[in-house]
Amino acid sequence: MLRQQIIDIASSQNNIKESPSGSNKQKYGEWYGANGVKWCAIFVSWVYDQAGAPLGKIETTKGYHYCQGGYNHWKEKGELTKEPEMGDIVLYDWKGDGHCDHTGIFDSWKDNNKTRFYAWEGNTEFGNDSDGGKVMRRERSIGLVKAFVKPHVLGEPAITGLAATLKVGDTGSDVSYIQRLLWDMKYTVEVDGIFGPGTETAVKKFQADAFLEPTGVVTAAVRGAMQEELVIKKQTDQKASTASYLQKGNSGAAVKELQEGLNAAIAGLQLKADGVFGDQTFDALKKFQMDKELPADGIAGPQTFTALSVNV
């Protein structure tokens, strides 16, 4: 069976290392014709070739050596899948930023819930996932996966019609990306690559805040709205991080001046003037702003400083 042969060949290379260490030089790169470069994709190409199922020209006549290039190729060809089998290719996105960082060969699921799996990978090591210089069988989380691939050389029909939306039950780095967008916008969500009830709740909250129908489903339009709102938020945060604006999370001498000004302005307040803008400073600032009939947004700007008679 071809799939088993792919795994047998990959496992036969267990613990083979590049030489010298840190050089990216090994027999796979020598075979590929690009020795001395990062070689996780070259290893996958070599294994398929040795199994009698060469990947064919993706980036070169022998396969691929850029993970993102491989992903773009297989996506265009309709060879991505959400149901990997032994011997399929896996592409990883460590940061959830949409870019493929590493690749390997899917071996098997570790658990019945299909949240963790094993894969054979080249140029890896504990503590250095993408450039570790060694062939290993690694345990991975589904939340790190950009895509699984059923290459046509396995003799199976192309997979088409992958969902363009994300919803409860979906997994992978595309989910991680959405979760990071939500997290960066201060919504409560765990960035784990698993679209569960908590992520659905955060999506619905965003949709309601953005005057969108709170379906809990992330369409291309909803994703775009998230991206645009995050840009707006970052611009606001950048403004608030200047000397003229202070907000929760800031620190330094200007924050200490603000805290001392609030202590002087609010009777009985004993705010610790430690220069760290935390919850207590935020609450005290909002109270002061409400008392002075200023916008109670918890951000100290020129109006607030004027009312406090603080020069920052």
C-alpha cells in the first residue's frame, strides 16, 4: 500500500541529522539540488520520490522547498482536505498569521477527538520546530495546521469545495487567525485553533458590536470586518500610547504623574503611584471623568490632564 510505504520510508530516516550541525546540509538537499537551505519540504519531496510517487514539478521538477509555495499550488489544484489519512502532507502555521512555516507527513491521530496527531518531519527538533536539523516523529496540535493535502500522486480525486466560512467544529490555523484577531480586539477567547462555544460567543459579541447579524459564523465579509476594526483599534492604541494619551497597559513617569493627580483630585483615594496603568487606575480615572462630565472612556487625554492640572 502506497500510504504505508510513505510512512515506512519516513520512519526509516528517524534521527538522521544535518551535518555539520546548523548547516542545513544533508542527503535530501543533495538529492534535491539545493543543499544548505531549510529542508523540511525537501524531506517530504524525497520521501514521496523514494516511495515511487514523486510529487512532480511544484517549485522544481523534484517537488517543493517553500512551504507557502506548496500550499498555494495545492490550494489552486483543489488538493486540500480536512480529513487527512496516513501519508498525506501537512502544512503548519505556527503564528496563526496565514503563512505556512513548516511541513511534514501525517502519520496518525493521537486521540479520538482528532485534536492531536503524529507527523514525520524533517529539519525539526524539540525547541526548534522549523529549523532543528533532524528527522523526527512529532506530536502536533490541530490548531497549528494551515492545511492537510491529498496530493494527486496518491491516485485519489482532487478535493474541492472546502468551506470558505468558519464555524463551530472547525479547526486549524485559519481558526487561530480569527481567534487572534478577536484577542487583539480585547474579546475573551482562547487561541487554540479550535472553533468551540467560547469562540462562537466571542464572534457573536464582535458581530453585535459591529452592527452585524450575530450568527457566530465567520464569513469572508465578517473576517474583513474584523481585520478593518483591528486596524482602527491599533491606530487608536498608537495614539493613546503617546505622551498626550495614556490608557490601561501603559507605564512610566507619565502614568505616575496621572496617579498622583488622581489621588489629589479624589478625596480618600489612595492609589498606588507606581507608574503602572492597571485596573485601579482605570477605575479611578473613569470616576474622575464622570465627576467632571468628561467622556468616561478610561483614557487620559488633554481634557483629562487639564482638569487634573497635570502636565504630561
